[in-house]
Amino acid sequence: MLAVTVVAFLLAIQVKALTVYTLSPGTSVAALPSSYPVGGTLVATTSSPFSAGVISGTLVSSAFLFDASNPYGAGTNGGLTFTYQLSISSSSPDGSSEMTVSSFSSFLTDVSYNTVGSDVNPSNFSRSSGGDTVRFIFLNQPVGDGQTSALLVVQTDALGFQATMAGIIDALTVNVASLAPIAVPEPASSALILLGLGAMGLCLRRSK
């Protein structure tokens, strides 16, 4: 009985409120606009030019703490919000119909786009079945030469970030330096999981 109670407790503390922007692993949704992020402290940013084959441009990636609109906590222990904005050079012969970023691993994600200062809005968002990769899809109109995408916003419960690679995709894929959550469990979560496993082990020993 104690083991069941501990497992139920561990599951309960992981439950977070779903929003219209929630992107779960293995799902594809229509992209929705938002006014996010709201405030917050910029903790990291990269501006990464790229040029390969027939596509060239720049990807700006940023990570914010204390985003007041982040549903996974906007306070002291709140999760990080990541933003991405893709610009295609005016001289680029080709544009981009999709962008991918990893690793979002087991983190919770709310995904939206902010239209401020943009030319092209995404049509869809999707996430790989394992939750690792988030895809921003421009099905209605690719980001073409001289154009800039909407600000792509991913709100997470991650507490750390890491350098990673994004894929800029059309006829080919160009790998570009970017930012994403660091794929390690939170210390508090790890401690609770170990506590739960220890309690279940104790119950099993007593039952014998």
C-alpha cells in the first residue's frame, strides 16, 4: 500500500497544467500566436550566420529566465524560455520550409510564435516521439530570401541550457549553432525518485 502511495505522489508532483500551447512528444499541432515571452532576464544568446549550398542566413537563439508567461514557473525556480528567429539572406537562392532544434528530451514544452517584427509565420509545430526534437514548419509559406521568421517561442521547465545544433531545412539541411535545454534531471526530481524507489524496496522486503 505504501509503495502505491509513493508512486502516486511521485506522479502527482510531475503533473503540470496543460495549456493551448502544450506540445507533447509524438504530436503535431497547428501553430498558434502569442505575445510571449513576457519580461524575463536574458541569460544567453547566440547569433549564428550560416551558408551552405543554396541557402544562407542567420539564426538568433536566446534563453530567458523569469519569463512571466512561462506556465512552468515564472518565479525564482521557474523554467527557461527559449526563442529562435530565422533570417534568410537577401542573396540566398533558396529559403527554408522547416527548422528543427534538439534536445528537449523529457522536458515539458509550450510552443508558440510571436509576430512582432516578422515576415513569415509558421504553420505547424511538431515534436519527435521521444520528445527530443521540436520542429517549426513553414508549410504555407517558406522563409524566403530577405525574409525573417516570427519569433519562435519554447517555454520549458528546464533549469539549465546548453549549446546545441539546429537544422535549417529545405532542399538540404544546414546545421547551425543554437541553444536548448540541458538534458539532465533536476536534483529535486532525482532525490524524489530515489526516495520513491527506496520506499518501494522497503515495502518489498517487508512483504517477504
